[in-house]
Amino acid sequence: MSVSITIFSPSGRFVRKLVDNQLYGNGDQVVFWDGRDGNGNMCPSGIYIVKIEGEGLTVLKTVAILNK
């Protein structure tokens, strides 16, 4: 299955594209985000929206970043 994963701020601002039309097999998969934006800068603490798209489906999830 071809999958794309994009990170957005709560206001809908693009933060980073983690996966762009990458093929994944069946079953559970893990993708890590280091909390950085597309320029390599650490994102501020807060809630972010993860948009997962594949095979005509779109799923939105929320994640939290907590910086020390």
C-alpha cells in the first residue's frame, strides 16, 4: 500500500512531510518523527495533527510534543 504521512500545526499550517507515497506491506508499521520541521528546526511544545493517507483513505491523529 502506498502511504503518505504529513504533520500539521493545530491551525493547519504545514510542518513536515514524513513519508511521501512510500510502499508498506500489510500489518502494523512504525514511523518515527523526531519533532523537527522540514527545515530541521525543533518544533515548539504543543499538539500536532498527523495526516495519514493511503489507498483512498485519510486518517487524522493528534500527537503531543513536550520539550524540556
